[in-house]
Amino acid sequence: MGASGSGKTSLLNVLAQRMALSPGYTLDGEVRCNNRVVDSNDFGKIGAFVQQDDILIETMTPRESFEFAAKLRTNISLADVPKKA
């Protein structure tokens, strides 16, 4: 995907509108999806991204990590999470 420091995480933070986590940031423009402006409340409806592995539980498989995130972030019943993940 690119070398360390090439801006991958920064791009994802802009798309997810998490730039407030970066002190001193400036951003100009707008984020669009299918030519519609995406505001800070909308990104979670159309996408998500998993942070770098240093904050994940290293004993979990990728599937377990996604299921764990789905249980925390969605209103899907706990029984249905494995079916949808």
C-alpha cells in the first residue's frame, strides 16, 4: 500500500473525519461519496476502518477483531454478528 510515512493513515483519518485527533491540523475542502457530501456523522454509515495493529488484541484473528468491532459499533444482535461480519 505504500511506505511508512506515505500518508495512508492520514488519508483514512480525513475520510473518516478524525482529523481532530491530530493537533494543529488544517483541512480544506469536503469529503464526498457518490457525489454526496459526507459529514462527520455520516462516515460510520458508509464505512469504517480498523486502527493500526498496536491497539488491537494481538491474540485475536482478523475475523475475531472485526466481530468485536461490530459488536461495539453496530446495533446488530450479538447472535447475528458472526453471520454479517
